[in-house]
Amino acid sequence: MPSNYETFWDNERFAVVGNTEKKNFPRLTYAGLKDWGKTVYAVDPSVEKMDGDPVYADLSSLPGDIDAVVLETPQEDTAAWVEQAAEAGVKDVWIHMTRDTPEALELAKDKGINVRHGTCAVMYVTQGFSGHSFHKWINKLIGKY
């Protein structure tokens, strides 16, 4: 039976949120979702293009609806992005490891969002052997995948 983490990727329309000005954009997650044929929008208030694709400053600027949001933002910004996800009607949010805060998690709970946190999104969306595949193997071994 797939875990709650695995079922997150069953969604079809994603926003991947980062802030390049403060931390590198989550390009591997973005590219992995595109490779899977998902509809994926880059959201980053500090840049206008990502790998030739348009980038949106916030979730309300997206040209279409989304089912899920991946947040790889600085911790101080995470709760505000969870609020934006709630306002957009999103019920599935992934907060990349070390980016969650008690405030963001409580807000997600209060808004009825199924939030995944505490682990790396990249190990789910990248193929082949890499540090992320090793991380995936370890997490499967200890029952945290």
C-alpha cells in the first residue's frame, strides 16, 4: 500500500515554490515532475524564467488550477506559502525537509491541508542512481518512505 508521501505524486498539477534570491530553486523536483508529464508551474518571487519556462511570483498568478504544492522556501517564508496554498484551495502540500516550522504545520492542519514534511521530495521524483536514490533506499529500509 502506498504511503502518504508516495500518494502525493499521484496529483497531476503542481506548483514548485522556491526563492532563488535566498536559496537555490528546487530544479530537480521541477524537472522530475516535468519528466513525468505532470503540469508543473515554477513559482519564485525573485526570478522571471526557469529553464526557459515562465516563473510566477505567487500562487494567485498561475494560469491554471493546481492540485499540489511543493515548498522549498526559507523557513521564515514557509507559513506564508502554506496560507497561499490554502487560499488557492490546495489540499496537498509538501514542505521540503528542514523548511517546516511549527507555525506552518499548525496552519496546514487548521486549513485541512494534507501536509508532508520532514523528508526530501527529490528522492521521489528522480530516476537512476544518485545520492537521492541512496536516500530513498535508506528511507525504504527504515520504513520512512
